[in-house]
Amino acid sequence: MTAAISYPPELPISARRDDLLEAIRDHQVVVVAGETGSGKTTQLPKLCLELGREKIAHTQPRRLAARTVAARIAEELRVPLGEDVGYAVRFHDRSRSDTRVRLMTATRRLVKARAIRTPESRSRQGPPCADDPARRFPTWRAAQSTHHGTGRDLYSRLWKT
């Protein structure tokens, strides 16, 4: 990806670009809330790329959403889908080992996190972006989330893996 990253000026998130870049750079966890259509899903990964993050795991609540959002981000970055931007969902993996933004379902993220992250790779990999965790995990709360009765904090596990 050699072209400059651009942000559609009509999206409300674009007006807060500098504030978001600062927050993402300075904090381990950033929660962004905004109206539907404000650009959170497509623009936040681009902000992480602008900060130099190498690997961004971006979760979506459904497989179709992961595929369509990946296509949209690839289109906005003017890169072929499956190269710098790709997706990995059940039965389909359209990404490579050097994919920089990988869209996936939250379940897929948990499985892959344990398999691909080594101590050496943790410093190079970017943050996970969890999109709409309340839809995928209805019992999600800011303080604690349980998944299938395990009693463990799901998002704490995401951030630490």
C-alpha cells in the first residue's frame, strides 16, 4: 500500500480523525461510539494503518458483514481484496500471511489468536477492532463479558492474546 490513505469528508468520523489518531496511539483500549453510518467500521482500520500498525484483526458479528466490509475497505484503499485487506470466515479465507487488515467473526478471532500470536509477533501486530460486540454477544457489558458460560472476560482475552 503506497498511496496516501484518504477519509471521505462526508463521514462524521473523518472530522474527528486527529482526536482518534491520538487516542489510538496513546491508549491500549479505545471505545468509539457513533451513529450507524458514521464510518466507524471502515475508517478505524485505516486510522490504525496510518499509525503504522502491521496486523489488524477486525471482527464483525456475521460472516457476510466480514466479507462486505473487507471489500469496502479494500476498495477505499484501492488495493485488491485478499492482499493488504482480506477476510477469514468459516469455509472461506481470502487473505495471506502478510495481510494487514483481516476481517473475521469474533469466534474465528478467538481461535486464530491463540494459534498465530507468538511473543515475538505481539509487538508487531496491531489492535483487534471489535465491531458491535453486543450484537454477537448479547450479555456483553463494558466491565465483563461471558461466552458460553465460561465466566471469562471475552474482550479481556481478545486484548491480551
